Amino acid sequence: MAKIAIVGATGVTGGSIVDGLLESETQFEITALVRPSSVEKPATISLKEKGIKIVPIDLGGSHDELVAALSGIDTVISAIHYQSLSDEIPLSDAAKQAGVKRYVPCFFATIAPRGVMEVRDRKEEILDHIQRIYLPYTVIDVGWWYQITLPRVPSGKLDESLTFPNNNIIAGGNNPSALTDVRDIGKYVAAIVSDPRTINKRVLAYTETKTQNEVHKLVEKVIGEKPEPTELSKEQLEEQLAPFKGSKEHNQMRSIYEYWLSWGVRGDNTPENAVYLGYVLAKDLYPSLQGRSLEEFIQDAAEGRIKKVYQN
Amino acid sequence: MAKIAIVGATGVTGGSIVDGLLESETQFEITALVRPSSVEKPATISLKEKGIKIVPIDLGGSHDELVAALSGIDTVISAIHYQSLSDEIPLSDAAKQAGVKRYVPCFFATIAPRGVMEVRDRKEEILDHIQRIYLPYTVIDVGWWYQITLPRVPSGKLDESLTFPNNNIIAGGNNPSALTDVRDIGKYVAAIVSDPRTINKRVLAYTETKTQNEVHKLVEKVIGEKPEPTELSKEQLEEQLAPFKGSKEHNQMRSIYEYWLSWGVRGDNTPENAVYLGYVLAKDLYPSLQGRSLEEFIQDAAEGRIKKVYQN
């Protein structure tokens, strides 16, 4: 039985991965590496109740302890918080020493070349390190989440489902973007990490591509209400990003604007661009593996079946 | 007939590429982009005599002129001098606008991950730019040249062939390294740029892998003289590189030490590592395409058939 260790198992992406592994036909023995201070938190206890082994460990702590914690582990999956990305350096070093056969660094987002998004560039720098130590890896990106794609509708019917309703139509709203339901990430990950073809590869797992105008139309079709669009031009976005130009400083609003610029203005987040950048597509590897459609997600949201992300 | 434009056609790599294209069974229409001040140089005149079209142009000059020079060109190959790598930014921008179908940036060296060699990192940053503008590309690396691999032998018999005889045995001399005869680079390039499978890929074209100890033994076998080895340890190399740590400053000795550290100490320059880093191997793509063996090169050197590199 493949032994998988996860970092960030209590987060949004990590939670989906845990569920995907548990629900997979392949059986996995799952270990969650958890900060010692988080062991008693309800989210950790809930993992334990699902049969996940909890190992309290400080990634920035003793190298030897980290190696011991990873010894016997086949696959390490990092769904670490973006503010802790640098912890992947000691984590990958320990994985290398422990003989881990596959390391999945924390990408799990949209497609873009280097030099467009500060957060993504930091992920690429972690991958540079992984490559310098020749640790076998698989990069998994999933596009943009359904959960942060929908606009609000005037009646407020979707408000309970959306943490960040987004009514902006960016630069005309006609760039397609690869989208995935957060709840499906784990299903894709379970397939990808069980597949020898994905070793030392980048994989894009996404369910649909849609432009923002198509999303608005689909919401109107499903809900019967027209979302109110707000225009956000390329120039407005660039103006908001101007203060950060040339800096490597992290800032949450900067990240959001850079994502919008990337998928909204530049149109980076497409399967075609992923292939150009060296990715293989989960759709090609697993043609029968289907995620939930955006239409189904909108229906679920309208009927209160969607849990807000970042609210647990 | 495929139209190819070359930058750096009068250099060592560029010269091999021109010859390889001319000798190929595939017919190419070749244009050399040449600095206006170099048009009357003997090397340029010699290109003209081979039937190469000479276009005098300043890569840092007018964008529109550069676009015009590249219009109708299918493939651009940059074998630019490493000190002019940044000229590839305007060159690739113009190639994109002119609708060039394949851009070969200047790599043509050893395999290594990012963060090991300053020169290579600058090449990767050019590739980042190429990817940001979604210009179709092919990266070609060729490993380390035979021409700078051989040690001198006591009688001086090889001195006329070697610009940089290298008697150092680095870190024990047991790391294999991918090697190629400069004279064969063009032959590999002609195959790679004619191949639709190599679009948006990295390709390693090399002829043999050898450790330094194997090279010394082969020289002794062919010449009948034992080269005198000088030991160069990992620590000595690191000490010589210490002043450059953390800096992006370019320095010629730094580059050489970093190459040695990479292929000699780290063992980066192997086909296995190339595949790990996402390369395809020319040997797999063109199994019947054979470069000259190192043994043949040593014989050629012993018999005065090798032109010193960097001496024309």
C-alpha cells in the first residue's frame, strides 16, 4: 500500500487531497505532518477520525527528525500555506535523504510562465531547489477554483457559498481560463500520484475552460438572475500593481491582482499554454476521469450545498 | 525550403551550425544576422562565399528593422556570444512579431538545474522571456566540447590542437559527463530544427559520456603517453567561487569554475539528469545519427587535423 505524507492537510487544497485519496480505489496509507501547536485543533482531530496518522513536526526544526518522519514514505504532497513555502526547502531535503520516491511541491494553482506572478515564482524557486538535489517530483496545477470564480447575483442567493464573489469582468472577459472544483482536486491528485508516467513531469488537472463572459451567462442560465458586471481594465490592474514592480515583496492584494492579470489579461491559464510550458494534461492521461461541471457547481451553490472556502 | 536566420554565425558554435546546415540533406536558405561593423570582416566574407545571405543589423537597434529582417524566416538560431545574451530579448520579441515558427535560444552547453551556474541562469531567464511571449522554441544543449576536454601530454604533441588543455582531475574524476565534438554540433542542430517533435522542447545532443579518468586513459591509449593529472578538489573550487557567492556579477573565471563544479563535482551534465530536467535526447530521436567518437577526435588532434577553438 502506497504511503503518502501530506503537509497542509487541514487547508482547502490539502483537505480535498485527503478526501480524494480516501475515496480512491487505490488504497493509501496517509500521514499528515502537522505543526506541534496544531495537534489539538478540531481540524487535526477530524483528520485523525478519518483514519489519518498524525505526526506532529516542525518543518523548520531538526533535520534528522524530519528524515525519520519521512522514512518509509513513498510520496510527499505539499499543500503548504503560501506564506510558508520556504519550509519546502528543509522538507524536500529531508525527503531526498529519506529516499522518498515522489515529491509533489505546492503548486495547485493556475498556469503561467515565470516572471508574471510573485507567488508562482517562489514556487518555481522551490522546484529549482528540488531539481538541484535531483529529488523525483510531480508538479500539479489545477487552474482557478470554481469556488472563487462566481459573481454574486442581485438576490444574494449565492452569498452563502462565495467567500470572494467576483463580479469583475477583466479586460473584456473573453480570455478562457482553466477551472476546477476544489472538491475534485483530490480525485485528480490520487490518479496523478499513482501514475509512473507523471514522475518528473508537470501535470495540469482541470475540468473546464470558460471565459468570464461565459461564466456570467451560465450563472444567469442556472439561477435565472443576471449578475451585475463591473469592468476592470488591463490599465486599472497595472496601476494597482505598479507599486510592486521590480520588488519581490509579498502582499496578498498583489497576489490577487497578479492572478487576475495573468489569467484575465494575459490569458496564461489555458491547457494550450500549459502544454507549451511543458505540462501534460490529466484529461489526456485519464480520459474517463471527470470532475464536476461548473453548471453543477452553480446549482450546488444555489441550493446551499457549497461550503465557503477559507471559512473552516 | 526552410528559411533559417542565425545570430553569431562567425563564432565557434555558430560556425559549426552553418556547416551542419549546409551539409545536411535537407536544404536550408540561410541568413546570417551580422553586426554592421562586422560586415567587412574576413569571417563574414567567408560566410558570404559559402552562399549565406548577410544581413547587417544591430540587435539593440530599431525593432521595426529587426522585424523586417526576420519576416519570412521560419527558424531563428541564436549562437550569440554569452556577453550579448541580453540581445536575445529584442531578438525574440521581433521573432514573435515576425511570426517566426521556431526560436532556438543560445544554450548549446552543459546540462544543469537552475542556481548552479550564473551563465546558464541568464540563458534560463531569456527562455523565461520567450515563454512569457509564447514564442515557439527549442532549447538545444550539447554537453561539454571535446575541444576543451583533453589534457596536454608531456611531449606537447596535442598543444597545437588545444586552446585550453585541461589536466585537472576534478573531485576524483569519476563523474561521467556528456561530450560532443564542436564539429558535430551543426549536424545535430540540422536534425533537431527540422523535426516537429522538438517544438517547445529541450533537447540534449551529445555523442559520448566519459569521466575524466576515462578521458586520460583514452588519451594514453591513443597517443601512447600518460597525461600528467593535477588534482582539483571540490573544496578548492568552492574556495575560488566564494567571492562570487550570492552575486549575479559575470566573470569569465567564475564561469569556468562553475562549469567545472557543475559537471565535475555535482555531476550535472549527464543524459539521465537531462531527462530528469525535462530534456529529450537526440540519440533517442535520431538513433542513426552518429557524431565523431572521442577516440577519433584524439587521433585527429594527434595528427594535426583539429583547429584550435577561439583562434580564428
